[in-house]
Amino acid sequence: MAREVPRELSGRTIRKDQLEDLVEVVEREFPSSSERMFSIAGEDGVHKDISFETVMKAAGRPAVVDNLTISDRDGDKSFTFEAKRGLIKIKAEGGERHFPVGFCEEVQGILRTRTSRLRRILPARMRFLTHWCLAVEAVMALTAILTTSLLVGWVAAVSAACASVAALLITWITRRHFTTYILLKDDAREPWKRTEKLALIGMSVPVIVALIVNGPNWFKDDGAPVTPKSGSTGHSSSGRSGPTASRAAASALSRDTERSPLPKITVKPAVGAAGEPFVLTGTGFKPGADVWVKLVAGPGTALSTDKAERHLVRVNDKGEIGPEKITVGSGVCCSRGAIRVVVDPEGKMAAVETTYKLK
């Protein structure tokens, strides 16, 4: 059965040069394909053709689109790229053993942004989550402003309005940042949708409500401050609860650290000559995952090629790597130098590395 590797990426801006690189790698992997298909969804419908230039012409050569599909097949090997407003899906299937994982990683590299590390931590459907967060935050903002206006005073109401607008603005910027825009021209920019303009207008509602409800109070004293009753112990109890809460939080963090060991790798022997193999082992990885092992030139070392040597290995059911025998290329220079052995797991785990020294 052919192996299938799907990926889901959060929405993002795809520049024209990135799209050209994506089309180029698809044509490289499927040079003689007769099932290649490009699809663009516009306001006047969906346009499909085997030629991207033909699809662009049929769609009226738009500067920006938010819906694009690229699919190709050659025998049992296939690839699908589907970009929608809030989500990007890629799927590779069949071919050689390492084709699905390797090709998906290459496409992800093309679509990489300056915030790729943050995107690996956050869920892929981030735009969908922020869409609902905006509605919840708007209701909470109006409730907070009306409550503080009636029970506390105009100063607290204005503070609540400012805090609410700041929260709404941050959420709205996040939503726009995780929206897919495909720029088809060099000078194209992300458009402002009508819904986004309405969202900005909606953010001003809490401030307007605060002004209407509390405006008359701005020109008069808000009242004398309330003097605490004698014998009040609010401050002392707060002081006692602080250290207790800190100790509880530290204890919880320690327990979480014990339950989730960090990935670790070792090489044996740690010192060897160019052309000789070493054995790589590791623990703490996601069971059953594929990881890339990269040999990168370290201090005092130069590889025979500009690119790092890469090896794809499989993590066992216990989250362990190896023992995996890896041979250092005989063209590595120079003695007494060091080679960085970097293991890059799939998913949200950070890369780990160790050093192999040359004799």
C-alpha cells in the first residue's frame, strides 16, 4: 500500500516567487505527467486547466487570490496542494520510500515565513479560532464597560474600554496574519476585505459606548475615595498567598517536566576520522515519527558540498533512535575539526544536536 503523508499549515501570505518555486518543484518531480491541474477560485467562478498561465488568463490575471489548488499524478506517485483562506493542505503519496516525507518537507521549506517557529507551536486552524475569539471578546468588552460604568465609575470604565480595544486589535491582527493571500504579481499587497473594515469599525464600539455612558462624569469629581475599614487584613492575606502560589506553580512545573523528558542524542565514538562510521542513538522523540539527521560543518570543518548531508531515520515505538550507523564523508576537511550532528523531528519538537570530532 502506497504511503500517504498529509500536512496542514496555517494560513499565510504566499509571495509570487514562492509560488513559482512551488510550481517548479512540482514540474521537476512530475516531468512527464498528463494529470497536472491548476485551479483558481475567483468571484466569477472556479477556473481549471493543466497550464497555470491559462488559468491566470481565464481568471482575468488577478493580483491576489485566496484559493488555489495544484494537483499532479505520475503512476502511483501523487501530490496535492490546496490553499484556502485559513488553511493550507499538502499531501504526497506513493513513489519511493522517502518521497512523501521528503517532498512535503521541501514544500514546507518553500512556504516558510519569518514566524515559522511560532506557527509550529500554534494550531494550524488559528484563523478559525481567532474568528470566534473576536466575537467572544466583543461581548466581554461591552459587558465589562457597562458593569464598570454602573458599579465602579467612569475612570474604570474608560480603562476597561482601552483594554478591550487593545485585546480586540491584537486578536484581529493575529487573524489577518493567519489568513491566506497568494500574491500573483511582484507589486501586489494583501487586500482589505469588507469584513475586515467592519471588524475595525466594530472595535470602536466599546470606546463609543464608554464615552456615551460615562461622558457626563468626566466633568465632575468621581467621588471621595473609599477608606478601608479598620482591621482589614486584605493586604496581609495577599502577602501570604503570594509565596504559596509561587511554590505551587513551581511544583506543578517540576511535575510536568518529569512527565515530558526532552529529546537527547549521543554519538559513539565521539571522535573519528573522515570516512569512518559512528553510531547514533537518541531518546525522548515521538514514537513512530520520521526524523532528519543532518551533518553540518562545525568549527574548523568544511564539507565536500555546500549543503548538509541528510539521513532519514525512523523512531521506534519507545521514542528511541537507533542504533543507527552513519558514515562521515571521506571528503570532509579538516582534522581536529568538528561536525554538528543535528536531529530535526517532525511536528512541534525543537531540533537537538551533538558534536562529532575529527581526528
